[in-house]
Amino acid sequence: MIDIEKAKKELINYVEKQQINNSHSSNKLEHIMRVSNISRNLAKTLDFTEEQIKLAELIGLLHDIGRFEQYKIIDKTIKFNHGEAGVGILKKDNYIRKFIREEQYDDIILTAVYEHNRYELSQGLTKEQELFSKIIKDADKIDLLYEGAEIYWQKSEEIHEIEAGKLSKKMLENFYQYKLADSRNSISKTDQILRFASYVFDINFSYSFKVLKENNNAIKMINRFCYKDIETKQEMKKVKKIINQYILNKTNV
């Protein structure tokens, strides 16, 4: 059986050993715990066995383990994929055994950790790999939208930059095609709001849409800011309307 409490203790122990003296570490650990809980709640709606539910919960605990290596990098221009890094950490010296004794789920766990932050899922996944990858992607995005509404962008200079900025035409094009906005086309900090808002198009399960409808975090996030640019203000109104209608359609199916 998967021992979730033991896995939580091991994760906390791992984070403490990294000795990262900034708010990123504690905030990320809180995010991980919330994502793990969301993963569990989502898995419960899928007629899973208790073991499968715990597996989804465990993947939630491990999905961002690579972030703590990223926080230690001083040069922020260095490209770093925390999903890939997480897989490397779990594989090194068979560290994954600290979180789960059995080997039978290793492939699913490592695949889901690797896939969770990819723009699109890899081709050729098994049904189980795809299923658990979609669960963690949903849980992660549900909580990221919560963080966008309540936690991120609190500094006055960040707020000013978002409110004064314009939106990327290419990212808007992605959004209006009901696609995840590609951050590689970002031109301003305001685009981060659009990127987060587009997470609704990368949601897979009816339970997840119900959560998004109830908490309304995508709209709350957009409404936090008073956009100065007239075109940006108009686009954000369109964005909110599309989000509301999209979630409504998905929850009325």
C-alpha cells in the first residue's frame, strides 16, 4: 500500500535539506500539498480503487519536486524544465523508493511528473500514463489559478507592470482558438494573466470544471487589476466572457 503520510514527511525532509532561504520554497511546498489534495478529490470522482486514489495523491506530492533545484540556480536566464528535473531527482540513487516501496507504479509516476508541465502530452502514452498525467495537469492548473487570484503579483511594481502592459497578439490568437496560450510569445507581464486564464482550455475532467465554476478564480484573477491600456481592457472583457461561457458549457454537459 502507498503510505501518503510517510511520503509527505520524506518530501518535507527533502525540501529542508535543500536549505533554500526564500519564500519560494515554503510557498511551493504549500502548493504541492494543495495539488496533492485536489488530485485525491479528483481521483475519487473517477471510480478509482483506494490504491489508485493514493497513487494520484502521491503524484501530486512529487510533481514539483524539481522546482527546488530550480530555485538554487542563480542565473535565471538558464532554461530549466522542472518536470524533467523531477524525474531525474526521483531516479537518482533510486530515490523514488523513499516515497513508495513498490516498483509497479514507477512508470506511471515518472511519466506523470515529466508530463505535468508540458504544453501538450507526449505521443504514445499508455491509457494509464495518460490518465494520471491528465489528473495532475488538472490539479496543478486548478491551484495555479487559485494562486493567480490570491497569491501571485502582490508587489506594487508587479501590479503596475501588469496594469500598464499590453497583450501579445499571438497569445491572444491562441486564446481565441481555445488553446493554451504559448508563453514563448509573451511580450509583457500582462501576458502572464492571459497565460493563466488560458489554463481553462487545458482542463480534462468534469469535476475540475465544476471546481473552476465554484471558485471562479480565473475571473477573480483578471479582476484584480485595473488595466490602463484601452485595447488591453477591451480584450480582457472578451477573455472573461469566453472563460465564463466555456466553463458553463463544460459544466452543463
